[in-house]
Amino acid sequence: MTEPTRDPLHGVTLQTVLTTLVDHYEWEGLAERVDVRCFKSDPSIKSSLTFLRKTPWAREKVENLYVRLMRHKQ
């Protein structure tokens, strides 16, 4: 048997993370919580995914925000 992972992001794509956050906070609220231009100036899922895949510090902030949101929803 395999042991369940403790990683809350296991099996969750970056697109799912971003879409969930945008659905919950909308772009404006997301931009307030994670200060990056791609969330403020003409935001889109596609451009934000491209930026987050190339920018580890921003991706980490977005993933941490997602984990906090999921824990709060439980």
C-alpha cells in the first residue's frame, strides 16, 4: 500500500490553483494579496500561468495562498 501524501498541493495543477483563487478573490483581491503586475494589468489565466511558471517566488506565494484558502474552507 502507498502512504497518503501530506502535501496539500499533491495532484493539483497550477491552473487549478490559479482558477480557484481568481474565483474566490477575483483578480483585484488576488493582486492585493500577491503583488505582481500580471494580476493587476490586463490579467488572464494564460499570462499569469506563464509568469508563475517562470517566477518561483511568485508561484510560492500563490500556492501558499491557495493552501490557506483550502484549509479555511474545511
